Amino acid sequence: MKFSDVKITVLKRVPTNEIFREYAVEDMQPSCNAMPEGKEFTSKGMAIPEGFCSWAWADIQRDVVHLAMGGEFPWVRKKGSMISCCTDGLRPVIFKLERV
């Protein structure tokens, strides 16, 4: 079976402001440095892209695999796509996934 590649685009790093101030250690950055907005990655063969954060990959991998295998998400307007996110509660990041 041939799998589609999936393009991963960093849409937004979500600020958590008061939560971050209350719970983060003092030397922690308030947004994810590994995932700047607009950065693009491509998953080939359902593998983690080079340079992609392994913590974020653990959160979005199931959605990438679903798209790579030809699946759809009926609640998403654009076919062959999904909006997924890294679940870091202090520094969440939202990704756009697109089958290519």
C-alpha cells in the first residue's frame, strides 16, 4: 500500500499568559522555540519529519497517519486536511495537516 505524504504547517503558538506565569519555572520561555509560526515540515511514509519536536509528534501522529492512509475528518471543511495540536499545557502549538 502506498501512503501519501502529509505537510505539517505551524499555524499558531498559543499564549497561556496567566497560566504560564503561575505554573512555569522562571527560566522557561513563554512560547515554543522549536516550532515558529509558518514553519513547514513533511511527513513521508508516516515518519516523523527531520527536526520536528518528538513531543508534538506524539500528539499529532495519529492524525498524520489517518491522512497518509487516505482517511478524512468529516468535521473539517477542507478534504484531506486536519487541524491538530501539541498538548503542552503551558506552550501549546496548533498545526495544519494536509495530505499531499
